[in-house]
Amino acid sequence: MSRPRWPSVLKHRVTDHVVSPVQILTSLSRRRFLTGAAATVALGPSVLRAAPANGRLNIAFIGYGKRAFGVMDQALRQQDVRIVAVCEVEGTRLARAKEVVEKRYAEDAKSGGYKGCATYVDYRELLGRDDLDAVVIMTPDHMHVHPALAAAARKLDIYCEKPLTRTIAEGRLLVNAVKKNKVVFQTGSQQRCEFGLRFRKAVELIRAGAIGDLKTIRIGVGASPKPCDLPDQETPGNVNWDLWLGPAPLRGYHEELCPKGIHNHFPAFRKYEEYAGGMLADMGAHHFDIAQWAMGMDASGPVSVEPPAEGETGLKFTYANGVEMFHGGPSGCTFEGTKGTIRVDRNLLEGDPAEILATPIAGDGGAGGSPMPWPKDHLRNWLDCIKARGEPICSVETGHRTASVCHLANIGYKLRRKLTWDPAKEEFPGDAEANALTTRKPR
């Protein structure tokens, strides 16, 4: 049986983008992943959405696994949202997603029944609907960008799980598509809003000079990915394995990559370079995000990457402002300055000396609180921005730049030599070997 090829949309350098998101959609629509599957109609940038009826947003979920369970529950509690469709390549989870949605809406309506949630295996068929306002993308990491590009071409607003991309090059392509189509895009790095606002408080303190001049940052997250060496298993009859693989290299099914049925763990695809950036990118998409935020580098990045000669931690980033950031250290983010240190994680905020946590922040009346209101719910922030046509707290550019830091680290560990990076051009100047690793050829 011949296998379909995913379109090669990127050349070896980030600057060589020669294919538009619309061409990607068109190319994808001409390929069938199962015999007899209907081709999706290619939708160009002129597609316009009608205003949401009565202010309610019709949204769809693409992907339904452990992380999606919680985000869907958040969405179901929003009075101005209606989940009208779900998409998942594994049959048991697809059926459960539909069941969860319809049960909740039936309870809310007290009608005893609700059957308004459609199901799809192929996200391209879902995106052919004309009643959608937005999508929530909760697929494995290697399958974030393709549905996001397709949704952006339809001018649908997007919430996409982190890490946003698998490569630096596809990230820039996505940023350009989102901006061109005026899409309201939220990256799912929710530490900016949630966890008791500890991360926001840490960032405000650092910007207020609580630790003096910032000199060093230490980010405690896991290691780079490794090649997938799992043996092939028989593909379950209710799994569309071709769609799960998407642009990744062809290989057999394994339940560590795509678990069978409902599960309460994060699948191991995160550990393998064919599908993700390792645990470095998994939690790095959270903690490097906070580091970039604290430095005011949401639209930029480091200028050099220096890995250790060996080992899984110890890589150093250097920024144009002289700040050095290390991969390794206690869990979370540790900021070291000329007057003290702040460490922040999901369940702690510590200062050394302790009194620096009471440093007044401009605009808060000297009470040490926040100078302005900040969202406390990441999904709600996105929904509010959709209605106001504003920019969410973790935009597509921000998500791309944070993912890029993770990718740069992985490239550094792979090449084991110091690299110079141009964050404006998003390339390694004069370094063909390193630039080749900013993208990859899809199957």
C-alpha cells in the first residue's frame, strides 16, 4: 500500500518561505489518508466568518487527550461558548469527547438530552464547516502547525497547546499566517495567567529592580529528545495511525505514542525527536516563556548558544543585553541579580533575601501588588480577546519565540559546539549545518 506524502512547505532556512498557508491547504486537500476519504475543499484567505450569533462563540476541539480534558472542562463552563464539534484520531477518545460535551449541555439545558456535538477523525473535514468561530488545538506537538495553518487560512481564531511548534521554520510560517489573517491566537503557556499569579509577580518584581540588575537565569527542565526506537505494534482498528503521524516519518503504531482509550498520563511521544522537543521543550515552553517575559524578549531571543561538551544540562544562552541563561538548576525559574535572587515555580515564590518580595511595583501604591489587572484564566483571556479583537497574553509571536529557545537548545546539544544566532533574521549566520536543523522535511 502506497503511503501519502505530506507537502514539503519549508526550505532549509527560515527566510526561505515560498509556500503560503493557502497552498498548504490546497496541497493537503489533494491527498487522502484513507481509501475513499473525501478530499477537503481548499479554502483561501477571502473566507469570512459571520458574527457569532447572540455573542456566543462556536468552537471545535482538535485532539482529545489528558491535557484536553482540563481545557475542555474550562470551555464547557463558559456561558458564551458552544463546543459544536470534536476531532480525534483514536475512536474511544473521540466518542468520550462527544459524550462529555453533550452530557454537560444536556444538564445545563435541563432538557434530558442534547445531540449537537459532531465528530471528526480528519481535522480538514472539520475545518470545512461554515459555523465555526474558533478552534482549540490539543494534538501532539508535531501536529500543531498543520491544523493551525489550515484554521488561520479560514480566519478562525486559535488556541494552540504548547510547545507551539516542532521546528523554528514552521513557527515563523505560522506567525506570518496568523498575522496576515488577523487571527486572535493564544499559545497554551498558561503560567502567565494561572498558578496564583506567582510567575506574573516574579516578572513584575524583576522588572521593578527587586534583584538589581538581572545577570543570570537558570531554568530547571528536562532533557533533549532522542530518536524513537519503539518496536512496531499492531494498529488498533479504531486508530487512524496515518493521521496521527501526519508529517512525521512513517513507522508502525505504538501505544506509548498514541495510547489506547482514555488515559490519565501524558503520552511518551514527548521524549522522541520525530514528534517533539523532549522534556526540555515540554516544560521549557512554560519556564523559558517566563524567562523571556521577564527580560522583555517576547519578540526576540538569544544571540549565542553554547552547549557543554557532554551531559544533558548546562547549555548557556547569551542575550544581547549580557544576561546569561542556563538550562539546568532547580525546577522552575531562578533569576539572579546584583541585589538578590528570585526563584519561582508553580507552587512557590521565594526571594533571597526574603524582603525583596515586598519591593514596591510602580503603580500599585507601594503595596507590592500588581499595577494593573491581569487575567487569571488563560482560556478566558483568549475568549475575551476574540470578542475585543485584542492580543492575548501569550500571542503566536510569543509562543513561537519561546519554542525557538527550546529548539535552539536542542540544536546546540545535537551539534555540541558554540553557535551564533541572529534573532531578527532567525538564522545562524554563515552556518549551513545549524540552519539545516531549523526545519525538517515532511514525509
